[in-house]
Amino acid sequence: MIDERDYVVHDAVGLAALVRDGEVTPRELAEAAIRRIEARNGDLNAVIHPLFDKALAAADSPDLPDGPFRGVPMLLKDLWPASAGDPVHLGMAVLRDAGYTHPTDGHQVARLREAGFTFVGRTNTPELGLVATTEPLAYGPTRNPWNTGHSAGGSSGGSAAAVASGMVPVAGGDDGGGSIRIPSALCGLVGLKPSRGRVSNGPMEDESGLSVVHVLARTVRDTAALLDAQAVPFPGDTVIAPRPERPFAEAIFGKPPRRLRIGVRVDSPGDGRVEVDPECAEAALRAAALLEELGHTVEHTGPRALSDERLLANFAKTWGVSTAFALDQVGEMIGRPLTPDDVEPATWLSAERGRKTPGTDVLKTHSATQLFGRAMAAWWADGWDLLVTPTTARPAPPIGELVSTPDNVLASFINSLPYGTFTLPFNLTGQPAISVPMGQTAAGLPVGAQLAAAYGREDLLLQVAAQLEATNPWPHLAPD
């Protein structure tokens, strides 16, 4: 039996090596994950759907795929994609009360099964993943392992808390405005938002929108190796990112990248009115200084398009229309249209605004988004390689600070803005961006720096993230 210390100090690549070498069995790893979840979840509320019996059965099965992660336990976020026969509640009381389970695997889950993972549960998420904290009315708040009085972020907050507390080495997430990068920054993890079309969103969603799927991890090598495992397109995918010259996991272990031209920006995008906490700005400046020490050219500059005052309005309009569509999908899942009593007030108000958006405005917003993406791409085409920013404009908020109230229904959206201001532009453009840990605040809360690259250049992001990890090693676990 693997002891708890050996289990939590290994990342997914390390645990997979133990299985291959015969030092531990898949069942022993599943049992270790279950013990760790049972020990920590009461404080954190990260795992809302335990799948322990299924995980043990999969670990014991002779049909467990002999993939690169055979027998390694992981968690899935309780948003899309679904896992066959399991609850998929999207943070919604209406699906919880209906006891909804989904009949099939999503494409990402299918690839992860092929890689040999066993799924020990599904993690908490805000309703429909709409805000930057994981405090749904349906399941209650997920707490930050570094300080349980604070949020783990959102919308992949349950996954972030689980990985940072050592329940599993990696957990699934999706990112439509920062939902992988924000909780990664707030919990001291590595969070990569891949390029649009790098990992299939099917069959419930297509690849042309804001959201992409990947994982939250403690190490860069896990982030790279998991991307290799998932980045295989399915027939019918609407966007397919260009294939890399070599596997992402190989890229980080090869020779270091050439001397890069890197810009750094710590002022918030859009109209610049979001105030950036000095400790969050310092995280970006610290990363930039380390990159300069590594021999890269760093200048305080960035794409002019990031100062477009229409940026937030265009994102919000797309967000509202997408919310309305999501509620229609949920209605089809339970066999009746939803009413205001079925969802949180902020969700309903966002959807109603989306429903009132004329079709011509939707097309105008789409056109403006395409022009924004072209303007952003021009900066990289002019010879710049990476942009460094803070991941979030503020450290992890106290529990309850980002929650709507009867007097301020939109508080959850408005108060989430400082957490998404640096991340959401790259959902609009489809570019890859990664958050890496860059220390803690004076109060001991993790902060992260975001690196963004040109479309399709996850290899460069991962190479540079690996350089930062080697130069500036970060804690791989929050203290118990």
C-alpha cells in the first residue's frame, strides 16, 4: 500500500511511472485518493459526486487501458464534458433535484479514459460556471486549501482545491473566461488554457466558442503530458488547432527556447478602470524579471488592442447569449422549460438579457470579436513571442464576497470582473495562455502570473513555464 506522503508528493507522471514499474497497483492509487478525499473534503467541499466504487472497479478491471497514465486517479469538473452514467449537475439545483445523469462520455473524458485514468469523482462548480468563485446555492462554497476563509476561485474551483490539497495530482476543468487560470492562480497551481480547437469540446459543445477544456495540475510536465493525451481531434470537430512539430511533453525537456521578445503589462485591459492589487502586479513583474535573468528580452509593452474600451461589453454580450442557450439546453435535459425558480437570480437575469439581444447585435459582436482577435494577433506577428500579465487583479476573495445578494443580483458578475479582466481577452481570441505560481501575498494567499502566446504555440508557453518552474520552484501542495 502506498502511504499518504508518497502519494501526495508525486505528480501524475510520477504516479504513472510507479504503476509501470510495478511498485504500486492501480487499486492502491485509487484507495490512496479515496482516503485523501475523505480526509480533506469535509473542510474544502471540493468533491460533490464521489465515484469511489466505480473507480475501484475500473482500477481492478483487466480492461483498464494501458495508456501513459494507467491507474492514475483524477477528478472531473461537474460541468461539461460528462462522464457516462454519472451525475452532471452543472452547479444547478434543478439538475441535482432531478437526479440527472448523463448517458455518454464527452470527448475529453473519452481521451482521458484511453490514457488510463480512473475517475474518483466530480468537483464543485458555480452554476453553469458563470462566475469567478465556486459558491453555488446547490452545493455550497468550495474553500481554498491555503486559507479556508477564502474562495478557491472559479469556475474550476472544486478541481483547484482538490489538486492543491493533494486529493489527486490533476483534475479536469474548462475555461470560458479564465475558469482554469483563475482558480489555478488562487490555489498555487499550473493552469493552461489551450488554443481554441486543441482539445475537442464535443459532443455537447463545439470548438468555435469561448470555452476550451484541459486540466489543473501542480507541475508543468503534467500539464504538457495531459495535453498530449487529449489533443487528438474527433470527426466533426469544428476547429482543430495546428498539430505541434513534436509532443508537448518532449518540448519542455528539449533545449531551452531561443532568446524571446517578451512584453509585460500590469494595467488592466479594456478601459483600465479595474484596480490591480500591488501584490498581483508584483507577481507579473517577478515573472518578467526572472525571464530577463534567463536571457530573454523583456519590455513594458503589449498589444494596443488590449485597451479597446468595447472589450468587456462584447464579452458580456456573448456571455449573456451563451447563458440563455445553456438554460435552453438544460430544459431539454429535464424535459421542460426552466423557470426563474429553477436557477439562481443572477443566472436568470443574465439569460434574460441574452434573450433580448437582437440577432443583428449578436452578429455585430461576433464581427467585433473577430476584429479584436486580428488586432491582437498583429502584435505577435510583429515579432513578439509572449505577453506577461498578472493572472488576476486581486488575490483570493473571502468566502461570500463574490456572491449575489437580493439587493444586488448582479454582484457575482460585477465582483468577478477583477478576476477575469486579464484572462477573458484570450478566450475571445482563442490564443493559449497559462497561469504559473509566483509566490504568495503577505497574508499567505497564492498569486499567479499569466503568459500568453500566439495561436497554436502552447509548446512555447510550456517551455517557458518549465524554465520558470526550474528557476523559481513553487510548493506543490497547500499545507494541511
